[in-house]
Amino acid sequence: MRITTLSLMLGMPFFAHAAPFDTCPSQAYLFQSTPVQVYGINLVTGSTTLLQADTGINANINAVGFDFDDRYIYGYDTTNKRIVRLGKDFQAEVINTSGLPTNHTFYVGDVFGHKYYLYRKGEGLFSIDLTPLDSDKNAVLPVTQISSSATINLTDFAFHPGNGFLYGIDNNSGYLYRFDRTDGSSEMIGDTGETGTFGAGYFDVNGYYYVSRNQDGKIYRINLSTSNQSNIDNGIVPAVEFVSNGPASSQNDGARCANAPVVDEDSNIDFGDAPNSYLTLLESNGPRHELDGLTWLGTAQPDGEQNGFTAPQSDESSGIDDEWSNGGIGFVTGLESGLDSKVLIDASTSGYLSAWIDWNQDGSFDGENEQVFTDQALSAGENTLFLTADIGALTGTTWARFRFSQQTGLNYFGGSTSGEVVDIQVDVLNDGASARYFPSASGYATLAYEDNWPYKADYDMNDAVIFYRITEILKDGKVVKSTINGRLAAVGADYLNGFAIRMEGLSPAMVNSSSSYMKHNGTYVDSGVNDTLGLENNRSEAIFVVTENLTAHTSNGCSFYRTKSDCKEAEEFEFQIGVTINGEGIETNVWTDMPYDPFIFATPGHYHGPNLPLHPGRSWEVHLSDHSPTEAFDSANLFNTGLGVDDSRPAEGKYFKTVENHPWALLITSPDEWEWPLERVNIVTAYPDFASYAESEGQQSTDWYKAPAANQCYIP
């Protein structure tokens, strides 16, 4: 008898009865891949954790649903075409059924009222009463077909815990449908505005419907709560909100106990504190961060909350004091309209900061210029940043929101898998600042240089091409701040060149070094210390050296950067210089005119052409025509009438021009980005009217830059 029993056990699979879940969990469950892997997913933040990589069967499980009555997850084994259930250890247990169709599989299912429902387009809606399992785990469950009509293209649906209807999104149209479980009939509610394969759907206890899209893992939320039912009945389609990023997968299905809130009492999620008009509460899709034990602002790790604490409450009234008083964010200088404010950010680790300030005090962060930091990289410890207060900011107290995370691309609302959100009130002063721009508030001028001075050589004017813009802030008729922005457009040079900007007549002592800065590609030069700002030492005028070598900021993909038609490259380098003036500013009648004096110079330690001092470095410069060189320039050896074709005459105020008045540097202020000549194409060839313009000293052919010859210029 013992031998017979053993033989039977070896000849058939054995499944132990799995223990049910202890509670109705707030976590959602995601089933992916073959063999199936089970993930826990936080719908609020989008974070995922692999819970089980081996469910005991070598198969895919889909059409899953959580049964509130017995606290098991039921699913369809698509590999073997059978029903299984999983308990808290996520080991699959086969359920005996009769009448289960074998001519097709199921990918859509959920549980409600202790019944398991399955759906297949073109086949119908089916149900399985799970009650017999309560007394007999080996009971055979009959499969009942509710309806043979099934026309909606679904990959998942979910039961609303309040009204007992099923909801799903048609993958072809993106329309949201409601299904009656009693007869299988469907009703189109409205267009979600999103398309794709929504392979996993979940409800929470408040009636919010969460759906995960297979292609990108994005999780959206639709308000189907009882409070919103009247809008739905009146044909008002609920808003579809993006809430977090989850994992993408070609095989995706989800299950969740719909009677549980999405945030439990043991929350490890940080929420904001601003009034709810700023989208703070969970029901408003407010910002929230899952605590990762690594990423926060200030000296203490934040604690978790179940929801936002809207003002006048704050999360400091619950748990530990984990935000403002711990020094995470400190404004060293006040917020004054149009001016730069120095901000100290204390970060626990490296990560990314995004921040918003409500400049117009309208109770939201979606106004123009209200995002003040975007994915600003922070390092562990104290970080020095600068932000510019909007010139139209209103005087008074307003709200600011700072989000620090390991993720980029965060908005002022929505979930994050790491970090902290800090909402604080700040004071803003506007005492009549105004702005003026060069060449305009949003456009760029173009600077173009030939680096063979004092020779013409190929005279292609593309050895350094820079897009250039200036914004000046004035108060009481005085310039108090200037911001210079530039983008490197092209480097068609054999020689190496640096780039600098002289603010003629401005003493370096008038530059407020503690409130001024330089950034390369959004990163502060000198690690935020700003003790030099690229400001040259031992000069009588303020000269800002952007870089000593423009070529070092380009890739090695092409022999010349963005000057050949067969080699298209993206822009790689941009810079910003923020110059704050000491005291009350400088009167406009003694201030240097825009565009100041941008120039190139030879990179120190490198050859820069024949008949010049060896490795001239900073002593060699090229400026816009009739701009004198700086005091670093070697006038004694370089302004030599016998050297090259330069015809500079300092006594007459003529600089960097030939006898025919051809310059070595150009400034084009067209609102459209100028097309510079291709490599080794003379500018007169590329722009036939240029010679007339130059030789007439700008009196003729003033629109020469609008008429390039065919196939002679670089077009990005």
C-alpha cells in the first residue's frame, strides 16, 4: 500500500494549500513574464519590488484578481489553460474547474463578491463561484458563461468596490467602458485621451481607477469615486491624470484588494504641505516621494505620512521635524524681482532638484517662469544655487515647492520613487524693476569669428560661432544685474580658441562675487564657490573667461564641429553668466552698451599660426570690428602694419579690419538663427552681398545675411 501511494504522488503534480494574505493589503501586485514574476507596486509613487520570481509553475499567469472574502489572488494560467490561486507566499495552487473553455485563453479577469470573472473579446464574459472552496479546497468549480457578446478590446478590467461594476479601457480607442457583471453589457463613459495596451488595472477604496500601460509603464488615475458620479452621469468624462512611472512589460496584469486605501497606516511616503490649490493632497495628485533611506534635504530623514498636510498644518505637526528647521533650504539673499537670489541646499546624497515658486500668487505653480530649478544636479552636502526672481513677481508672501529625488522629469505634482518634497513660504519684494534685452527677450544674436587673424586664410567665419543673448535689470535708472546666455553653435577651427566677454568700463570691484555666478551646461563653475566666476585676475575691467578652449566642449564625432553638411551634430555646450552689481547699481549713461565686448583668444600653450609669437595664448585676441583689444593683448608685436592683411589703426579707432573693411568677427542680430558658411567656404562665396556690405562700412546691402548662396552654408 505504501508503494502504491508513493507511485501516485510521483506521477502527478502536488500543490500544497497556500496560506491566504493576512490582511487586505494596500500594495498592488503586478504579474509579468513567462515564467511569471510577481512584483509589488506602489501606485502612489510607482516603485516596484520583486516579491516572487518562482511561483512553483513554469507558466504565465494573467487575468488576476484579489478576492476580499478569502484573501487569495486568483488568476488564469495561460500556458496550461487552467485556474490558479496564490496566497501570501505567491505559490500557485491549481483550482479544479469544469466547463472552462479550452479553445482560447483569458487575459482579462477580476474578483468581486467571491466570484471570479473572466473576459475574452469575441467569446464573452464568464464567472466562477468561489464559495465551495471555503469548505473544500479540492472542490470542482463550474464555469458559467454570462454573455457571449464581447466586442471591447480589453487587456484588463477591475471591479469598482463601491458600485460593483467592471471598468476597462479599450486599447484601440482609449475609451473607458463600464461593464455590468450580471449580463455582460457595456457602456462607453468617455475618451481617456490615452491609447496603448492597459494591461493592469486597480481600484482603491475611494473609487479611483489606476491603470498601467504596458509600453512605457506609466500609471494613470481616473476619478470614479461616488462624489464624481453625478459628473459621469451627465456625460462629463473624468480627468485622466498621470500619477507615477511603473515598469514596462509586454505581458502585464494586476491585482489589488480594492477595499484598501493606496497608502496604509505604516506609510513610508513623504507629502507636501502647501494649500491644496497647489495640488498637495493625494486626491489632487499632489507630490509624494517614497522614502528610500538615502535621499532627502536637511539633516534628518523625513517620516512617512498618509496624505499631505495642507496649510496652516504641516508635516512638522506629525512625526519628526524633518524639513525647514533642519536647514535643508536656506535663502542667503532675499527674493527681489528680476534679481538673483543665492540659495543653499543641504542634500543627504547626490540627486536631482526641481523647484517652483508662485510668483503671481494665484495659488498654483503653473504660471510662466514659476519653475525655478529643473533637474538641477546636487551633490551630497551643501550646494550653492542661484535662482532669478521673476520680474513681474508680486510683493508679499507666497509658496515654494522643492522636490529632491533620484528621478528626473518630475512635475510639481505626481509620484516619485525616492526623495522628499518640501513646501515652504517665502517673501518676495518688487520695487519697480524693469528689464531690457539684447537682441530680444527670447531670441539670440549670432557671433561668428575667423581665427586666422591677421590673415584671412579660408575666411569662412565659422571657427567659432556662438548664439548670444543678454538680459539687463534696471532699478531707479541704474543697471543692477546682467545675465549673459550663450550656446556654442559651431567650431570649424584648426587652432584652439577660448571665448571671453569684456564689460568695458566696469571695474571688477563692482561685481558682487557672492551673488554672481557662471554655469556651464547648467552646472556652476567652481563647484558653486564662485570665487573667480571666470573673472580674470589683475585686470582693470571686468573680463569673464567662459572657457580657454571651445574645442574641449565638443565631441570628436566629426573633424570639425557643425561646419560640414555630411556631419550633423547636436549642440553640446551652453553657458550663463549672472553678474550682480555692488551697491545700488550703475547709471545707464556710464554703463557699457550691449552686447558688451565678446571676443576669442588663443588657447594658452598651443600653436596659433605663422609669423606670430610662439604660443601667444591670451596675448592674441579677435574682437568685433572697431572694438579695441584688452590689456592682455600684445599690441607691440601684433599691431604691426607689416603683419598679414590687418589694417588696424588704434589712433583712428579702427580695429580688426582689412583695408577693404572686411572684419574678422561678425554680429548678426536677425531673429532667425543665421546660417554660417560650410568649412573652407569663404564668406563672400557663401554670401555674395557681404563684400558690398563690409566695403561700404555697413551702408549698403544691409540684409546681406538673408541671402546665402545655394549649398554653401551649414543647415542644422
